[in-house]
Amino acid sequence: MEKEQQELYEYARKRIKQKKVLYFHFVLLILGSIFMFIANHFEAFGFTSNWAIWAITAWLFLFILHFIKVYITDRFMNKDWEREQVSRLVAQQQRKIDQLQTKVEEDTETKPQ
């Protein structure tokens, strides 16, 4: 029971850290976007095109990937999911082994000596 509690605690800590980093990424995206719009408006870096739109779009795409990882992928593919998949695969392998063993036993029984 103690080990389960520790695993739950570690998982909760990991999820909180992931969410904290995601929120920081969001704030950084907003502040960075504002800075880039201002820099683009005043042509601070010598570019006359709308480079800020492309940079913000690329950054937003990366943020969306980060969001998907935290709230979709890691939420459903956690330790419980891993355990369930391992158990399912072990059971599937055991069924195959049992079938092969039954077939071998049947073949040895029907084989004339």
C-alpha cells in the first residue's frame, strides 16, 4: 500500500511540474509575441516584412504540441495505461503459449510410437 501511495504522489508531482512548465511556456509565448510585434512594428531588426507573424505562428505550433503532450498524450498514457498494456500483452503471450502447448500435447498423443 505504501508503494502505491508513493507512486501516486510521484505521478501527481510529475503532472504538476508538466502543467507548471506548460503555463510558463504560455506566458512566455504571450510576452514574446508582444515583443516581436513591437519589434516588427518599429523594424528593430532591419526586416521590413511581417517576420513576427511567421515566428509567432511557429512558436504557437510548438506550444500546441506541448499542450497536446501534457493534456492528451501524458494524461491517457500514464503508469496505469502502461501496466494495463503490459498485462494485456502478457496474457496474450500466455494464451499463445497455452495453445502451442496443447497442440504439442495433442500431436504427441496421436503420434504412433
